[in-house]
Amino acid sequence: MEISNIVFILVLIGSGSFFAYNVRKIIQNIRLGREENRSDQKKERWKTMIRVALGQSKMTARPIAAILHIFIYVAFVITQIELIEIIIDGAFGTHRFFYESLGGLYTFTISLIEVLSLLALIATFSFLARRNLLKIPRFVKPEMKGWPKLDGNIILYLEFVLVVCIFTMNGTDEVMHRMNYGESYGFAISSWMGPLLFDSLSMDTLVVLERIGWWGHILMVFSFLCYLPYSKHLHIIWAFPNTYFSKLKPKGEFTNMESVKSEVQLMLDPNADPYAVPEVDPNATPQRFGAKDVRDLTWVNILNAYTCTECGRCTSECPANITGKKLSPRKIMMDVRDRVEEVGKGVRKEGDKFDDGKSLIGDYITEEEIWACTSCNACVQACPVNIDPLEIIIDLRRYLVMEESKMPSELATMNTNIENNQAPWQFSPSDRLNWKDEA
């Protein structure tokens, strides 16, 4: 075994271990959320995951972006086939391990990868232009300044370098194969591009360029693997469990807190014993009404935050945001992710008693944002991976109302009217039918 093989194996193990370590931390963060049972309707959940995550069905609402995204998505999936061969070649010192055994199927597969890589390169330039030159409104919102914008560009830079390395590797290898065996590999693009760019070079130069392309390709893959847990592009993994566990109930249906629901049912039950003492676990921590911080949210809410692609489709469809209000559903998800990262780090360091004196509502998300929401579900409908920002917003509202007694004055008036008059309007129930006398 040569030094290069040992180096390759060490880099492979190192990057894989680093990725696994960071994913494990993210899973720990997701588990900070409250329990939520999403194990029902398994058949429907599998169908949803296949249709939305694998089939990209909700991307088609914006056809141009959908086509460009599919170029990169399919190229990423199919390229993993070639990655298997590269890992074998890197570990054992072979060269195009499957070429002899697969024959025409091998030529077809690599040709398909080359065509998809070229389409991915076109999509990469298009996305760079959309983000940095065209100034599409949803990409220049306040929450997209700084790291979020850089993060969106980094992956495109890596994609560009990756494709260049692939064609450098295949193109130089094509020329060397012709020199050594007098025949072409027959790959769709490199079979003509290789001679066009590299035919005039010496064998020694071709060997060096081929190695640069090969190592550049695999190092880009390993770099992407290590970078992924710190990036919004982690959605390429979380999109599948997120869509599987997504809400199957009608979008307008809100959840009820069981503690509140049971109390109301007792009040409405004429046979209930008003003096009965409910059974309470003395060791249990009382559940907060609504959500003040990320540990009051469910694990599904936190999974949603890690799955967010920051595409901004939710914000671009939000009527509150469109009319100039501060609310941005995308920012809500980004804030939840940032806060749970902070809490997760503190819990791993100090244990479950960690308390930094901060909270999601107030320190990350303002009351103004929460009350700007119209509860229309436009953000939920627009999300390409079935994220539900509204569920988080409603829980934050519940906390403000039920724990802090905070609400806009208009809502306070309405609630007072409902309590006193059994209707939102400020007049006596006995006067409700007065309108008929004026008709």
C-alpha cells in the first residue's frame, strides 16, 4: 500500500468521523424539544416523503428555479455512483475499478454523470447570478445578510470547483488512455473535450493534471461533508425525515394543549365532580403554556428549523411581510435554529440545568413579529420541504397570552367582549337582533 492510499484512507475516516460527530450533536439538539407523536399513518407519510422530498413536487411552483435545482439535485444523487469507484481506487490503488467488468454500462453511467455535471455547472452559474447580480427580493431580506448570504455562495463555489475537477480528471485520463491503448473511453463529454484541451501536453503533465483532478474531486466531496453540518444545505439529508414527520392534519387545524382541554371538558361535563383532585406526578415538571424558549417547542419544530433551506419562498408569500411588516417566516426558522444551537452547546457543557437568562421570544424573536402573523398558512403551503413556521408562531403567542397576559389592545377588547357578551362585539346579547327592526 502506497503513501497516497494511506493518506486517502485517513482523510476518508477523518472527514466521515467529523461529519458523524456533528450530526450526532444536531440530533441531540433536536431531542431537546418536547415529545410529539408522529408515528401514525405510516403509508401516507412514506408517500409524502417520496413525493415531496424525493420527487421535489413542491419545487414546481416556480418552474425556472425548479429545473435548475433538479439539475444539481440529480447530479448530486447520480454522482454518488462514481464516488463508490473513487473510494475503491483511493483505498486500494486501482484505476477505474469498474471499467473492465461493466463495459458499456460503465461508459453509459460516466457519460450520464458528465452530462448531469455540465447541467449542474449551468445551474451553479445561474444560482450565483440570481443571488448576487439579479438581486431577487427574497435573497436580499435583512435576515440574509452576512453568514446566510455567504453560506449560500460557498456551496456554489464548491460545486464549481468540483465540476472542473471532474472534467479535468476525465479529460486528461481520456487523452492518456488514447496514448496508451489507442482507443477512447467513449464518455459523452470528455471524449471530445479531453483531446481539445489536453492533446498537446506531455504524458508527465497529463499524469499530474489527472491526479490534481482526482484529488481535487474527492477533497471537494470531503470538504462538503465536513462543512454540511454548519450549513443550510443540511436539508439534503433532513428533508427526508422532515417530510416523513410533517403534519398530515388540515393546515387550518391548530393543536390543543391537553391540560387546558381536559379542564374545559371537566367544566362542561355536568356529571364531573367539581371537588375531585386530579392525579399529578409530584416529580413532573409543569408544562409551560405555549413556548418561551426552544425546549418548549416539539422536536418536530426543531427538526423543521434544521431542515430550512433559507430559500425564502415562505417569506415571499407571507402577506404580512409583503405589506412591510417585520414578520419573516424564514427568519423565525433561522432564529429557532440559532437558539437551539446555543442552548445545545450550553446543555452539553453545563447539563440540563443550563440557563443563560435568554429566551427565543424576546432575545431572538420580537412580539411585533409574532403578532404580525395572520395565521393564513401561506408560508406552510409555500415551503418545498413541508416546514411549518405557523405552529411555532402560535406556540409563542400562547406563551405571551397565557403566561405573560400580553396581547395587542384590539385582542384584549375582543376577549373582554367574548367573556362579557359571548360575542366579539361590544353590545349586549339582548341587542343582537335589533338590526331586524331597522331593516
